[in-house]
Amino acid sequence: MATTADTIHIHGDDYEDEGDDENAPLLGTTQVLKPSSSRSQKLTVMIAASTLTLALDIGFYLTAAPQTKIFENIVCQNYLAGLGNPAGMIPPEGICKSEPVQSELALVNGWKDTSEFLPGILLAVPYGVLADRWGRRPVLLLGILGVLLGEIWVRVVCMYPTVLPLRLVWLSGIWRIIGGGDLTLSSVAMVMIADRFPEDEIATALFRLSSAVILSEVLATPVSAYLMTRDPWMPFMLGLGISTLGSLSAFLIPESLTDIKSKTSSPDEEETRPDPAGKGSVSVRQYIKGKLQALRDSIRFIMGKPAVTVCLFAMFATSISRQSTSLLLQYTSKRFEWSIANSSLLISLRGTITLANFLLLTPALSFLLTRHFHLPGKLKDLRLAQISSFTAALGFIIIATASSRAIVILGIVVLSLGAAFAVSCRSFVTSLVRPDRVGTLYSSAAAVTSLGTVVSGPLLAYAFRLGLHWGPEWFGLPFLLAGGVYFLAAVAMVRILSR
């Protein structure tokens, strides 16, 4: 693309070469005009993407507690069978809360999450480049297919515990090779949102999309807890059904790549672009070589600015929050002698506080930073991310050291108040890149977050296992580690503008 030093005016903001400015957009001095979308287009994309996100996350939160309970029952029955008890007997609750059973349960959950997010590490960037080259919607649909097939596999394993070892649920990640897994799927959905909204509206749009995730926590968790009192299999299967039906809304999201390319590509680029069918003067070998070169260029592009690298490390920490959901159920159930169904209501509480944070507290703080402190949108998002990261770190530490139910609830409230960290950080780093590279950026963020999940899954599981061995005062060890990682991310975010 030809470069120019001319300033381009977009919505009254000036975009120009900022030299070595840490927060300057990447890839040279050229800034491109993001295609404007009509209000109806933005509304269509927002509704369809929110419906898709709501359905998939309702499926997740309907499933989280009953899946943990079903896993626990299977592990407990296997443990009793190993002691010579007859198969099929109803395991006593005390045996199921014993250290051997809870340790194995933590490992099953931890390594299952690792296997499911591993495809995101290996394939998020290639799928992101594919989304930037061939289209957003094909990658989105592939991601949905892979996630649903993985969820079906987990249920098949649980239906035949005497035939299939429970640890075979770890193979659910293989299905997620199709489309790159959960985080690649969510990143492409966010890209399709970012494609349609101007820079000053991206943060608001992403908060609305994130609100759908939080709303799913609020709605699905009490329903799951109620249904579990009858049979954990009811919400376990219902979650899969809702996810499948809601996935149909992906077909309503219009492809946005064509409009993006039409505004960001010059005629010279169109003439020299390789023929995707391998026809004409471009051979298949040359075409593949060109794609590999594009992947290398995209990786160099992502790592080209320290500010982007710091933000990606910060997103590494955000994977721990969702990763800790199943462990939170185990921790509170073991530590305070709650049933898993009752422990799951803490997730609903977390969702309620987070939703109030997104709808009331964060917009109010954003207004304060913009109107009274006169911070531009980019710097405002950075400040919100910094504040939220320290708050989340404090919340994890309170949960880890809680000596009573009231204190652990306080910790969950504080943790929820820091939930805006991920969205604020993503909005900030989006302002550092060209619109036609947002897909690569978001997929790289998905890869980093997947890496965080792969690392934190077994790490938190083994930390919980160690805490069980050390005694009740150490049950919160994994949350103490999570708080430490968030604190490091908070310090890194503070140093972005101090370089």
C-alpha cells in the first residue's frame, strides 16, 4: 500500500505519523479510512453477534455446574470401585469431597480446559490471517462447528463411564482444531463488530457484546442450580441444545471484509494480489509461499510495538478469570461445605455485579475521565484497563484468603468490579492498529489468551491439589496465584506510558 504523510480527518480526529510514539498505529504512517456502516447494518451485526454470544455462553453456564457434578460422581464411583465397592452404588457425599476425589476432579477439569484451548494457540493467528484474507464469516462458522462437536464428545464420554474413561474428555480439544476453538470464535465475532463501528464507538460496542456474556451468567446459573436439584443431566443437555440453536444466528451476520478491503487497498495492490485459485501466472507453490510470508508479516506486525506486546500479556492474565469458574465451584463447595448447585449461585452473583459494572459504574467512570479529566478515547481506555486490573487482582486475593462465606462473597464482588479490564484493554489496543489488521490482532490476542488457559489450567489444578494436601487454610492457593498474575499485568499496564 502506498504511504503518504498527509493527515486524514476522520470524525474530527487527526491521524498522522507519530514517529516513535508508543501508542502510534502500527505498520507505517499511513492511516486508512474505516468504511462507514449504516445504522441498520450496525444494529443487525450487534443483534446477531449478541444473540450468538448469549446462546453459546448460556450453554456454557448451564453446563458448568452440572458438568462438575457429573464429573465428580464419575470420579467418586471409580474411586469406590477401586476400593472394592460394588459398581453403581450411590457414592456418599463425604467420600466425594475427599482429597483423592477432589484432586482427580481438578486435574480432569484443568487438563480438559487445556486441551480445548490448545488449538487457539496453534491456529488462532492462521485463522486470523484467513479471516483477513478470505472472509470473517467462514472462519466464524468453522469455529462454531468445532466447539459444538467438542461439546457433543464430552457428553458421549459421560454417558458411557464404564466403557470410556473420564479422562477421554481431554480429547474434546481435537474437535476444536476446526475453527481454532472458543477464543478464536469469539475474536472473529469481535472483529466483525469492530469492522462496522468507528473507533470512538468500538469500546461501547464491545461492552454491549460483553454484557451478553454477563447476562448469560445471571440468567443461566440459577436455572442450572434449580434443574440440578432434580437431575444434573437436564441442564447439561439443555446447554448443548441452546448453544446449537443460537448458533444459527451466525448466518445473519453479514460479511464485512469486502468493505474493509475496498477502503484499505490501493489499485496497485489489487493488481498484484495473488490469484486465490492458483490460476494465471501465479503457481500454487507461489501462492502458498505468499500466504506463509503474509503470516510472518502479520506476526512481525503484532510484535512491532511494545505497547501492543504489553496489552497481549495483559490479555494473557484475563484467561485465568474464566478458567477459574469450575475451580471456584470446587473451592467453595469444599471450603465452606456447600453443594455444587449452591456454589454455582456465586457465578450468578458475579454476573449480576459485573453487569451492573458494565452498565453503570464503567460508563460513569468513562464519562468522568473524558469530561472532567479531558482524556482522549485511547488514553481513557488505558486508564480504565489499569484501574480494573488492580481491582481484579485484589478480588482474587480476597477470595484466596477468605475465612468465611461473607468474605468470599466480598472477594467475588471486588473481582466483578475489575471485569472491565479485558474490554478496556482490547479497545485500547484496537486503536493502535489499522482496521484491515484488526482480525490478525484479535486472533493473536486469542492465541495469547489460549496460551494463558493452557498454562493456568494444569497450574491452578495442581495448586488446588497442593492446597488440599496442605490443609484448609491453603485451599485458596490457586486464586492467590491468579491474583499474582493479575498484579503483574496491572504493573505492566501502568508502565505503558512511563517508557
